[in-house]
Amino acid sequence: MSDFIQPRILKGFRDFLPDSEIVRANLTENLTAAFRWRGFVPIDTPALEYSEILLRKSDGETEKQVFRFADNGGRDVALRFDLTVPFARFVAEHKDELYFPFKRYHIAKVWRGEKPQAGRYREFVQCDFDLVGSESAAADFEILALIKIALEEIGVPPVTIRVNHRGVFNGFLSRLELGSKSEEVLRTIDKLAKIGRDETSALLMDITGSSEKAGAILDYAAGAGSYDASLDLMKEMAGASDVAVSGIVRLRELRAMMEAAGIADAFVLDPSITRGLDYYTGLVYETFLNDLPAIGSVCSGGRYDNLAGLYLKERIPGVGASIGLDRLIAALEQLALLPAKSGYLEAEIFCLDAALAAHYQKIAAALREQRVACEVFPDAKKIGQQYTVAEKKGVPFGVLVSPEEAAHHTLTLKNLLTREQFQGISVEKAVEIIRQSRQMH
């Protein structure tokens, strides 16, 4: 009987080979640049938190998805299911060390015990960006604009960002005398696109006990087409409560900013967008790829003015969004829009003679000094084997140095894609050729 353990991974979890991980790393680096260019700074929080921290204000659905267990010390702990709740704890714990408004980004893994499916996994990366310490429309707009800009900068095709305001929706439900059931209704409407109008209507009738009220909710969620027409419909149906009026004003302010910035065409006012998590209090939004809307939202979020209040008496308003990196990559792959799978190296210095090992390192140092990414092949294997390894890595150039060339301080540079060779050239000339190729691509 074999003592070997079968190598395998859990359902909903994945390994990433270099080609895939390089794509993820490149997208992450580009997103990081987009965030930092606009004043957002990085933070990090533990993967494991006390369960009461993560679940103190959660609905039953959220709790079902959390990986929760007792640790070796008997403490009730859980893996974070998003990056927003840990961020609220972070703000409460470090408020005296922070400045406000505070803009952060956090790119890290989260875990949810939901059923794996296309673009959905139990372990995945979220890219969060938030602004806390401001209740202004300008803060809301900064997040909305950054969604569009960040996705453009990583090569994502045109998107539609669907926005709504939960305060207006709650005002509408209060007018229907359903204020006490608002969370149930909002979670049900959040499923509308997945389960359809008929099934949603049946669920709403169970909640409200009235076919008329269920129909009114569905009419509200359907909107009226254009941003302004939907806004007028929401205003009419929600009435004149303070929460509804302030939400309508906020949506008008945001529309004016969208138009002023020249990005209004990317946004749709959609009263059916509610977001399933119950900590959102105002603006909410979801982002869909125009060419592949069926994969679902690739970036979502909203305003959560009371979330830090779970851990702190002081009220700290916040607004943020989260890009689901793995779902986005799956979508780009379906659309054949993933960037070319290539490595970081620009040159492989082949080992033709083990006696020249020190000389190869000297050439590598000279190339790196000129900002050319390279490596030395460590063993004097057959040149065909060395070529094969370099090509699998996606290295575009090979450097070959014979004993004669080493004596004359020259080398041969070979384009591994075209097979073109430049013999007897200097390191400086090799750098020039590599840079020219870099600019072309």
C-alpha cells in the first residue's frame, strides 16, 4: 500500500500556475497605480477575525457563507468574507492614528462558503477602495468615477454602472407600511435579475401579504428608462419623507457631477439595485460589462454610514467599492481580452560553458544596471533544453557567449521569437536592441 498522499485541493479553491498568476499580478499592479495616483493608500488586516466582529450585524444568509470555527484556544473565529467589515473594525481601532477623510485600498483574499460556479469561488481576491470621514456627494462621486477609471486603466471594455439609493427605497417601503420588513424586501429584490419577476413576485407576496404591495414594489424596481425619468418615478412613489427627499437630492447631485466630468453615459439609475449586505445605508451600485452582462457585477459597493458604529460610539461615514478580481479575469478570458501571458524577463543568458559562469554573471549585472530584466541559466545543459525553458517562460531574447566572444567582450543576442541573431555585439548594443523591441510591443 502506497504511503503517498494524493495531491488535491478543496472544491472552490484553486492553484495558480505562473502564466495565470502573472496576469493577476499585472492587473493588481495596474489597479494599485490607479488607486495611489488618486490619493488612496494601502492597508492590511488579518484574514482571521473574532466571529462577533464579522457577524455582529449580519443577516442569516451572510452567516451561512462564513467559514467559522473554534481555534486551538477555543475562541469563536471566522475567515473574513469581505474587506469592508474588517475595515470598519480597523477604523474604529485606529481612529486616533488616522486622518479624515481617509482613503484606503486593500487587495487581498476573502472566503465564502457558497456554491462554486462560473466566475465564483470560495477563495477569491477582492480589490477594495473606500473613502471614510465624509458624507458629501463629492465623496460618493469620487468612488463612482474611480470605478470607471480603474477598470479602463486595466483594459476592461465598456461598462455600465447601475446606481440606486437605499434610503429612497426605504422611504418608499415606509410609505407602503413595510418599513419593518425593508431588509427582507431589499434582499428579495436583489435576487430579481437571477430568479425573474414571477418568482420575485411570489416571494414578495409572502413577505408583504399583499399582491398589490408586491406589484407596487416591482413597478418601483422596474424604473422608467432614463436616469431623469427613473428619478422622477422614484420621487413620486417614495413620497416626502426626509430619507427619501435627501436620497433624491443626492442622486441629482451625482448626476450633475457625472455630466460635468463627461462620464454620464456610463451610469444608469436602476431602482432594482439594492445590494444584499445589510450595512449599506444610501447610495449603492453594481458594475456590468456591456459585452458580457450575464457574468454579473464585477465591481459593487455603496455608502455605509453606520458600519463603524458597530464598534464605536462616534459616527464615521463611509463609501466604497470592491472589484471582484477573479470574476473580472474570468470575464476577460471569455471575451478573449486577457493580456498576453508573458513573464517579466526580457533576456535569458544561456550557459554554453560552465567555466564562463562568472562572466555570465558580469553580463547579467551590466544588463540589470541598464534596467533590462534578465537571468542566467544555471546549468550547462544542451542548448535545445535551455531554449525550451526560456520559451516556456515567454522570454523574448537569449544571450549567448562563447569563450571567443568572452575574450573579446562581445556576445550574440538572439530574438527567440523571430530567430534573428545579432552576433559579435557589445552589451550596450544588446540593450539598445532590447529597448527598441520593448517600445514596439
